[in-house]
Amino acid sequence: MKKVIEKTVNLNLIGVNGNAFMIMGVFRRQAKKEGWSQKEIEAVLTDAKSGDYNYLLATIENHCEPKDESHDD
């Protein structure tokens, strides 16, 4: 699957409520937090909503790249 835009957010969807609106909301909040423009966020979400639930999930997942949260304390 092709990315709508060549950016990802630091987000792991595992454990997120599987409701489509919840997934889109979590993605939107993280993208805003990471400085994405409204246009970039809407481009991803518009594409995600253009198919069924599985397409929505795959599209958003394709724009998520969880960073390693482990720290050497």
C-alpha cells in the first residue's frame, strides 16, 4: 500500500479501541502533536475513509511507526 504522504507518526495502534472513530482520533491527536499540518492529516484520513474498515485500519497503520520507548536509565 502506498502512503498518502511520506510521513509517519510515533504511534502504536495495539491496544487502541478498535472503533474507527477512536483510531482516527488517536491518529489525528498524535499527528497534531508532531506538527503535521491540517492538510496532511486530512489527506491521510480522507484516503482512510475511502474504503472499508480494513482499508481504514491499513491506511492509518501505514502512517504509524512506533519508536522504541526503552531508555537506558
